[in-house]
Amino acid sequence: MDTPMREAAGKAIGLERFGFPISPDQREIHETMRRFGRDRLAPGAADRDRDHRFPTAEIGELARMGGMAMKAAPDDDGPGLDNTAYALSIEALAEADPSVAVVTVASNLAMNILSLHANEDQRARFLRPVARGERGAASFGLTEPHAGSDAAAIKTHARREGGDWILSGAKQWITGAAAAEVFVIFAKTDPGSNAVSCFVVEKGTAGFELGRIEDKMGLRSSGTAQLFFDNCRIPGANLVGNEGEGYRLAIGALAPSRIAIAAQSIGIAERAFALGLDYARERQVFGGAVSDLQVNRHALADARTELDQAWLLMLRGARLLDDGYRVAEEASMAKLAASEICGRVVDRMLQLHGGNGYSREYEIERLYRDARVMRIYEGTSEIQREIIARAVVDGGRG
């Protein structure tokens, strides 16, 4: 049933089995986040999902741990995690509550842009307060009602007026928006071209309103919402980077974020696997355990094999990022494989539960709903395949 993670299902992942050198610090970060997930997130995850309730207190605690800007440097009051430690953190959080994990990814995506491109004033006003946990989570606003995969088709625009910028338009499917205080927003700034610029908009700014909270199939407590800008005036100092280079900033941030979504997918699938394995060992059928039947043993074997494949691709992408490589295709491979494997693993584990898996009394039902969106956001599986195909066919990879 949907109860806090049991010790049998929650013992530490043997990271050394993947053949990647995991440092003591990275291991400790992973274990710290798993403990936080087990003790603070898992106990209330089902209730938050049922009530569509944002995890305000839990996100606040995580923010004070530096979780909303994990890669922010110590000079910016952040933990300064590398990409591997960041990915391991997201995996651990997703095992306990995928909704909290994705809010964390969205905040880190926004803050990573500021870490790389903000000036000193913007760091002092926005990045450091989020890194210290004083301003809660941040949010990333690119997607619009008519611009999802085709990000260049956004219609939100900004025009100069004196020393300010005036934003008008709408954003949709913005993760964590329900409780965010700092928003990194993308808008067109040249009506005659597709030039996009990046801005910081603060909660409470006149002309900026939160729209409806989306009633979603899964990740129901992640506070996904619409944003509306009606002649929203922000200071010229809130432009991040140079005018017209926002699209480059957004695309550049997506590879690390796709690796984080791969990690979230793995976390969901690892939890589902643990639940399925426990259930198959305990449930009796035809005079023996469910796990005694060869068809079910093979389902578990396939799930474990695919999960290890996902881990390897995710860790490779994170490691290459840490080593300074550009990893657009490797990040897409990790996200594609992990999200699709997540769907298959959760489906198999629900099947092992039989009719109980279809009941909301069992955690696997919630994971099944949470898993479905992994193949959609942060670039659909189809978009990931096109990125990989361009590298293989047009770029001569291999």
C-alpha cells in the first residue's frame, strides 16, 4: 500500500556496480537526499497527490538545504554540486516523491541560467537568496499554449519603454509556478525576427498573474500553472545576458536538465521496481509466491536490466558534462532511454500487482500516473530522437 518507504525497498543503491567512479561526496549527497526523501517526502506523498496540494513545507526545507540551486557556486551561497551529484540528488528525491523532484529540477533549471549568465546585481537579488533558501523555489517559463516542442514559436513579447521592459503574453505548463517567487521568463524582443531574450520576473510584479493550477493525471502536487503577463513592467536590469540571446541561453540549459529528467525517471522506476519485487515475493498464488512463476521472474529480470541501462546512460551524460563536453545528443539519449524504460518498468510492476495495482490504495498506481509525463516534458521522445538522428546522420556521429 501507499506507505512510507520500507527499509527493504529503500536500502542504498549500489552505485559502484555501474562502473563509474562515484566520489565519497557524491555518495553522501545521494544518501542524504534518500534519507530526506524517506523521512520527509514519502510519508505525505499520497495525501498531497490526492489533495492536489503543493509541498510547501517540504520544498522550504529542501530550499534551506540548498536544493533549489544545487549547482550554484559557494561564492553564490550555493552547494556547488557537479552534474553527477545533482543527478544523483534528483534520482533520490524522485524515489520518494516525483512531484518534489520535478519542482526541484525546474528551480535548478532557472537558477543554472543565472549561475552561468547573471551579472553581479542579479546574483545578489535573485540567485543567492534562492540558493540560501530565503526565496523558496524558482521557476522556468518557456512553454506557451501554442509553443511546446517548437520553442522558437513563442508569442510572449517584450518592448522597451524608457529604462524598463514591458512584457505581454502567456506561459503554460510551468512547473512549480504555484509557489515560486522568482521566474526566469523568455520573450521575443524584436517583432521583425525570432530574437528571444531572457528576463527575471518576481512574484507580485504588477501585470503578472498566476493562472489556473493544472489538474493533471500525475505529478499532481507539483504546482504546474499558467502565467499571464499584461503590460507587466520590469526594470531593464532584469534582462539576463544580452538582448536577443535568450534562445541560446534556454537551449544551452536543456542538456543538463534532460539528464536530471533522466534521473527523475530512474528514481520513479527504481521505486516501482522495489515495490514490484516486494509484492512478487510476498503475494501467494497457485500455492507459491508470484515471484516463483517464470514469466514474473523474467519480467523482473528485464526491468532490472533496462534500469541498469538507463543508469549507465544518465551517469555517462552527467560525467561528460562534468568533464566539460557538450552533450546534446548524450543528454537526449539518456532522457529518451530513461523515460521510456521508466514507462515499461512501472507498467510491468503494476502488472505484477494484478488487480491491486489498479487501486489507489497501492503506491504503484500513483507511480504509473507520474511516469507517463516523463516521455513528454523537457522534450518529447520524438524530439529526443530527432536530436540524436541529427547527430548520427548529419553530424557523422559514430
